[in-house]
Amino acid sequence: MSESRSAPLYCPYCGEEDLRPNEAGHGAWECHACARVFSVRFAGLLSRVVAR
């Protein structure tokens, strides 16, 4: 598996695309449209397959 992850495409709060990495740490992003800082992290895999 790759060590690098792709960047988020939009802010989960306002939907804008003006995102930049934040100095708070790995996975932290700042939105320059709504001035929020959020983090993105991988939580894990489901132990079973989800039926649609």
C-alpha cells in the first residue's frame, strides 16, 4: 500500500475547494473559504461486506 494519500477535493463544511495543508500535523487541512481546520484520517475497514 502507498504511504502517501490523496488530498481532499473539497471542504466537508462548506464545499469549497480552496484547501491547503495545515501546520497542525499530518492529515490536517485548512479551508480558506470558511476558515475551518479539519483532519482526514483512515479509520479502518469493515469486517463484512455491506450489501447495497
